[in-house]
Amino acid sequence: MSVMKNKMVPFVSAEEIRSLVGTLAKKIEKDYANQEIVIICPLKGSCLFVADLIRRLQLSVIVDFVHLTSPKGEGVRILKDISVDVAGKHVLIAEEIVDAGRTLSFLRSRLLSGSPKSLKIVTLLDKPARRELPIKPDYIGRTIDDRFVVGYGLDSEEIGRNYSDIFNYAN
């Protein structure tokens, strides 16, 4: 673990992450005051963000999980689908980072086919320089340039998800 960190530099501190999550929670609470929301957590990376976000929300929240994969050159595959019925409900997809947007676009379309009352996207980090499809999150913690980041759910070959801070490679 420390070997990877030694090759990286701090990018977003745990304290900054807490602040971003708190700001996002306040915006979501304002938009969904006195309403129930269904938060969809794409596995694996978003689990830390979703855990922190739902603890900050003073709303009625249902959480469900989906696990998608999109290997290069292949379409999106569902490894684990949601189990909640989203029809007529306010749905929020919570991503730790939005970059190319392939799997997110697929998930958004799939959830819309379930006739939710509303569907929005919240992300801790937005990386629009990598976007391949025209998808824009409704709530953005921080927009970043095109850099590889690890930590707080983000990984490099499954390593680094557990870091409290977010790091990127030193140039």
C-alpha cells in the first residue's frame, strides 16, 4: 500500500472530501426537502462516497446497489442489478467520479426505462476532459482536469480504494 502512495502526491484531502460531501448533501436536501429519494450506488468505487453522503442527508433515503462493467471494446454488462422498483420515485445515481460516461449513460438510460419521477446524478469528482458521451452530473463536488486519481473508492487494479485522501501520480 505505501509503495503506491510513495509514487503519488496528495490531490484531495480527507478534510476537503468531507467538506465537498457536506456541500453536496445540503444542495440535495434543498432540492428534495420532505421527500424520499432512492440513491443508486454503482459498485465498487462509489460505496465510500455513498456511505458518507447518506449519513449527511436529513432525508428519507433508500439505497440500492448496481454493479456494471464495460471492458474496452465491449458493451456494458450488468453483474448485479438494482432490486428496488424506481417507478414514480426520485432517483439519484451517486458516483465517486464521472469520466468517459459510458457505464453511467447506460445506467441512466436503464433507470429511466423504469419510469422514475425524477433522475439526477451526483458525483464527487467530474472529469469532463475524458467524456465520450454527452452526460453531465446535476451535482458536482469538484471538477478536475484529466489526471489519474486513486483513493476514497478510486483504485488502480483494486489497490487504493481504502485511502482516506485522493492521490494522483507525480509528474
